[in-house]
Amino acid sequence: MHLFSPGTRLRLADGTTVTVGALLGAGGQGEVYRVRTARGAEMALKWYTAPALCADDAFHASMQAKCEAGAPSPVFLWPVALTERRPDGSFGYIMPLRPDDFIELGDFFCIDRNPDAWFRSNMAKVCAAMRIADSFSRLHLTGCCYQDINDGNFFVNPHTGEVLVCDNDNIVVDGTWHGIAGKPRYMAPEVIAGDTPRMTSDRLSLSIILYRIFMTDHPFEGRATASATVMTPEAENRLFGAGAVFCHDPDNDSNRPDPALHPNSALFWEQMPPVLRNAFCAALSRRALAEPKSRPSAARWKAMMVALRACLLSCRADRNDPLHDFLADSRPPGFCPRCGLPVSPFATLALDNGTAYRLSSGKELFVDDGFIPAGICTMLNVRGRGVVPGLENRSGRAWKVTVPGSRPASAEPGCAVAFADGVGIDFGNIKGTIIYPGV
């Protein structure tokens, strides 16, 4: 028997009401419903039923403070308003509703749950990792920590890599605690041992999540964990806590992936660029487990993803798989690891911030560390040159274009600039030069 039936009206703390719709889910803390506000907006309601939370005045106050402060980033499904508190202490809050095309990240690691839970391109995968890192970088800048980063905290659009972060009622000021420790296999060793979750423990949990986005399997699962006779809670805490060994640890091969049990870690690792492999080796090392302050920050992970995004190349050789792309650093530049053919067209945009942004057919261009593309690589029919690759302006502002031997020109939104060696483009907030050896 659920708490509320469809059509039930609940009063918010500000005096307005919401009308309850379908039950969306239930857990140890309470139930989540679809609701409609008095203005007709569709939102989600989380209603607490756990006695300890209902009786905790400090928790209620912290939830009210979250509503007043607002989200650190739009990707957080953040509490918007509390309901009135009932005499028994129970209450709830409303938050944005997850769109139907977003899938729980945990489903990506267990394909039997949802056949649609797979990234349609490496660009989507990199963007998802980048958005997750960006969200926690913004959160940590507010002086707060999440405490409980795990595979159930994120909803992801598998086509675009867009991300939404849920369960934000767990967030607290760094150093305080409301009883949340985390989910087994994602908790830092010091938290397993009884310490309060901190930003530094968030960092380790984040590194585990990012590894799984690229490799699917868990970074601490390998032959050593598979050989455990019985996975008791004590054994799990040891093998995934203080005694964990990264499955690709360069100095300890005791927990290497078993190709039969951990095929993704065994296969995908060699396909990753060395810079990413090295980053995971450091972030998941014995030192990182033992020394929380040595763990890479969310901001560092975001910078890594920005660099990887610039290296991606698209391959259009397989017409049945038009979105296939790959991390170019893992193979000689311009050659597709799937078909072995040269990726054409292939050019580089040398931005004046030092980034070498690789360009290939169908790839979006990002000229900063944001998520709004400035343009897209496309094919153009140019008089005297035939069909040549170029950049279509999708930025909403005109580009200033400098072509060697010609007068400066302007590329308005919707117009394109053909690839030619030495062409300069002023995007407004950054400039770049095309390096193009020709086809």
C-alpha cells in the first residue's frame, strides 16, 4: 500500500499545492511520485518515510537550505521546494523530473537490465564523463561534498552524453555528516573504516565511476576478487577498500582482469590513449587509496576529458554505423581501428589556447571547455575544388575568417568555411588556424 493515491493534493511550504500522479519508485528512504504543480508543471516528489530522517530536525533544515541556495549546476535534479511537515515529522520535496530518454548509469554496466543502455559514440561517452566531472567540480567549489557517489546517482542520455545527477539530498557541507556512508564498491577505504565522507572520498568514488564509463567493468575486479570463496561484507570491504588492487596496476599484477569474467576491462584498456591509462593508474593506485589528498580533483578529470574530446576522430567508412568514432591517440592519426582505413577528411584546428582540435567528417567543434558546439565538420561543394571538407558555423555569431592571399571575410551562422591550410578563424572569444595537408 503506497502513501499517496493519484489525485492526492499536497501543500508545499509556500502555501501552493501539487497533485500526485503515478508512483515512480520506492526505496529505504521513501517514495518518489510524479506530480503536477498548480501552474501545470510536471515535477517529481520525494516523500520521506524513514523514521530517522523524519525525526531529524537538522536534516529538515539542511533540505530547506538546499532549496534556498539553488543547484550548483543545472545537471543536478535539485530540491526546489519542501512540502509542509506533518505532525509525525514526515515531509517531502519537489524537484525536476527526469526525461524519459535518460537512463540510469548503472544500467550501462549491466546490459541485461536495459538493452538501450549503451553509448552510441565515444563522443557521447567522453561528454558524459566530462559532464559528471564538471558537476562535482562545481559542487566542491561550494564547499560541499556528495558523500555517496555511485552508479545509481546519474541518468545519462546514451546518444548525447547529457547527464543528470539525482539523490542530492545526501549533499552536505564538507566535514559534516547525516549518516550517509556510501554504496559498497564505491566507498573510499577511510569511509569503510568509519571516517566521515569528504571531498577527498568523493574523488575516489568519481574515479571509479569514470573508469566504468570507459571500461564498463569495475576497476578493482579481477582474478583476486574472483577467487574469493565467499564474498562476505567483510571480504568485500577489504577487497574493494584498504586491500583493493587496481586491475591494471603497473606494479602489481595479482588482480588482472580475467578475460572470461572481466572481458571489457581486458579489451578496452588497450584501446584507450596512454594519457587516459596513466591517469587511471594514478587515480586508482595504492597511493591514492592510502593518501586521500593525492587523489585527482574533479576539475583535473574535466580537463582530461576536454583534451580527449579534442582528439576524437569520426569514421564514415561504415555507412551502417555513421556515429562510429575513436580516440585518435590509440592508433596512428587518421586511421580507424575498426576498418583500418584512413579517416578522411582529416585536419587540425590549432587554437590559441594551445589545443590541437582534430577535425573529421561529422565531428562537432568545441572551442572551449563547455558543452555548446561552435560548429560541425561537413562536406562542401566549392567551385573549382569540388567536394571538400569544411566547418559549418553553428555558434549563433559571425566568424571572422582570414584566408591566405585573400581579403578577410565573414562566416555568418549557417555558413561554412572550407578547409585549407593556414585559414584563420576568429570565433569571438578564441582564435584558431586550420592545419590541412589536403586529401
